[in-house]
Amino acid sequence: MAETDRMLAVRTRINELAAKAKTPEGLTDDEIAERADLRAEFLENFRAAFRSQVEMLQVFDDDGNEVTPDKVKDIQREKGLRDK
């Protein structure tokens, strides 16, 4: 999944704040709050993308038989990605 411009900007800003936090100057209270908000946004997006990848997953054994977990199959059916 390609990284959106927004998520690239979030990640870049998180890295900028992390670098500044390591300097003697440190972070202001506003920057600490901004960093927490950006981290929460980044993790939310990461979890959603990861969940989407898992939900699209199909697992096959060495013999070519599908062994996708039933829970994943049910989610795929609910989203119309798999026949009922």
C-alpha cells in the first residue's frame, strides 16, 4: 500500500520532533502534545492498513489447498470479497 502524502508528512514531522527531542534544547510542551497527536494518527493509519492487508490474505498449504482462517473468510464475505 502506497504511503499517502499526509502520512509521509506525519512521519517526517515525527522524525523532526524526535531529532529535536535529542538536542539540549528539547521539545516545548506544545511540541510534546503535537508529537503525541501525530504518533496516535500514524498508529491508527498503520493499524488500518495492516488490518486491510490481513483481511485480503488467502493462505494455501503445500498441496495447494486453501487454509485461510475462518475468521478471515467471514470478514472477506462481509466485505463482498469472497463468495458466500
